[in-house]
Amino acid sequence: MVTKSVDLRSDTVTKPTEAMRAAMATAEVDDDVLGADPTAARLESEVAKIMGKEAGLFVASGTMGNLISVLVHCDIRGSEVILGDNCHIHIYENGGISTIGGVHPRPVKNNDDGTMDIGLIEAAIRDPRGEIVYPTTRLICLENSHANTGGRCLSAEYTDKVGELAKKHGLKLHIDGARIFNASVALGVPVNRLVQAADSVSVCLSKGLGAPVGSVIVGSKSFISKARRLRKTLGGGMRQLGFICAAAFVALKENVAKLEGDHKKAKVLAENHFYQLDYPAYILHVTVFHQIFFDIVEGSKITAEKLYKKLEEHGVLVMLEGPLRMRIVLHHQISSSDVLYTLSCFQVINLVPVPNPADTD
Ligand SMILES: Cc1ncc(COP(=O)(O)O)c(C=O)c1O
């Protein structure tokens, strides 16, 4: 019988801490659609300040944050956005920018490090002289960290270059910063510096930071006032919003500092142990970050699904990403002993050497 459970499916599975629950219980609230909720306003202005932008707006999710941001920047019919072919907005957001916003996506190849070649971005910008047939390019989107490449982080210098290109062509730059704090910690660069070149950023509080709900989008005051209106259009105007913002505020204050530990534990799992494997599985992407993509060699005796099931029997939950791929994500509710337990399960399934407890301290 399984007595322990280690949930490594995602950094979105965290439960609200006692401090978050206490903050929710005592939050000062009012009607946020009337613009009167003090706790929501405090969270929004704090996130905006941290990100170095004028204003912020709480939204229900990262998907809503990206959708609203793209729609504010592309508010004229026939707009086109340049974005990575492997980015979250393009792959996992139901094509909302097109189906809801009427915005045309122009995907550019994402490299293995999450970037798009600057030359390819520039080549994808439509020539205004062809406006009789072309959509009009208005926006470039980046994702930092880049989830589908295993959490690769974009440098401030790269982002600046994309920002310069956007300016040169009169375009806006949006960053899907669902895990921008992870990127900041991994790169050792302040978060406001990472997004300096961006006109808007969507920051998730319910991922690595562990808040139960929500994201904040940041940008100029005029961007946020348009975004506020669009949020209402999409049914995202919330009344006593301060309850969930209070928990998110605790996440912001308490959990940024824990990200480094998550990254370290991911390293322990990936580099010290899994990485040494050559049979019957191997890691394709080892990241300096908090998630690990684990690819099973084609033709191996074990499939990702079998391995997933065996781990589940031991109470270790991971995410199946395809027939040959699993994803493991660390977060602040995974302890060093959980990491050791996970390694011991891999060992029982006969996949990794015995871990050295000192490695996880
Ligand atoms: C990079 C990235 N952007 C956006 C999102 C969407 O966030 P949500 O699930 O809150 O809609 C995710 C979700 O995992 C993500 O990984």
C-alpha cells in the first residue's frame, strides 16, 4: 500500500499554505468591478512595481492574461502577431487569439533554447507595401521561461534585441512571463531587467509562486485601462477579488525566495542521478530550471506510460507528455526527502543508482 505521495505533475498543483489561508480569511475586500477592492489594487500595484511597469491588472489565469494582452495590442481587424511555433499561446491556448480575437498568428521556429532567430523574426514582419494582401504585423510575443523547451530562459540581451526590432518596425512586444520569476532566479537577473524591453508582461502567480489562482498583466497605464475593459468583456470582472489576491500576495512575498531551492532539487534529480542513466531511459532535456523532460529511448523495454504507472503505484505522480515523454516539475511543496523518495522509487523500478542523501541538502 502506498503511504507517501509526491506530486511532481506540475508547479500548478501546490495547495494554499496556512499563511495564504489566513490572509484570505482576513482580507479587506470590496467590489473590484467598481474599482474599489483595496487588496486587489495593492497586489496589482506591487506586481507592476516589481516588474518596472506603470500598472497591473489581476486576471483569472495565464491564458486570460495572454489573450487580453494580445487583443489590446492587436485591436484593429487584420492584425498579425509573430510568435514561436512551440510557444504556449500558439499551442495550448485554444487558438483564442484567433477564435475570440480575430488575430492572425505568424509562427516562427522556436530554437531549442526558446529563442526565435532575430533574422527570422524580421523576415516574418509583413511589408506594409503589401497591405492589399497581407495582414498587418502589430505584435511580437516571447515566452520566458520557455515551457516547451524545458524551461529555457531568455536573456535580457536577447529580449532587448527583439525589443529594438519591434521598435524599429513600430510593433509592440509582449512577454508571456508565466514563469518569469523562475527565469530571473535561474539567470540571476532582476525580473524588471528581464522585461525592460516589453510593452506588456503576463506573470503567473499560480505556478512556481504557489498562489491558488491568478496572474497579473503589467504595462503602461493606458494598456491596463484597455485591458481592464477587455477583462470585463471576457467575463473576467470579479467582485470581492481581494480574497484571492490576498493569497497571491503571500505567494509573492514568501515564495520567490524558494524558487532557488526548487531549481536545486531539479538539478539533483536530473544531473546527479537520471543523467547517469543509459538504460533503459535517458533525459533529453536537463534544465538548470525546475522542470525535467524525461524522454524514453524509442524501442526501450519500458514505455513512458509503463514507467508512469509504476511511479504512480509508488505514489509518485508525474505528467505524461506523449508515448515517449514524461515531465517532472519541482515546486515549493516538494521537500528534499520527497526528492530522495522519488529517486528511491526510480531505483526500485531499477532505473537509477542509489542516491547520496548529502546531495539533496
Ligand atoms: C508558459 C505558459 N504560459 C501560459 C500558461 C497558461 O496559464 P494558465 O494555466 O493559468 O492559463 C502556462 C500554463 O502552464 C504556461 O506554461
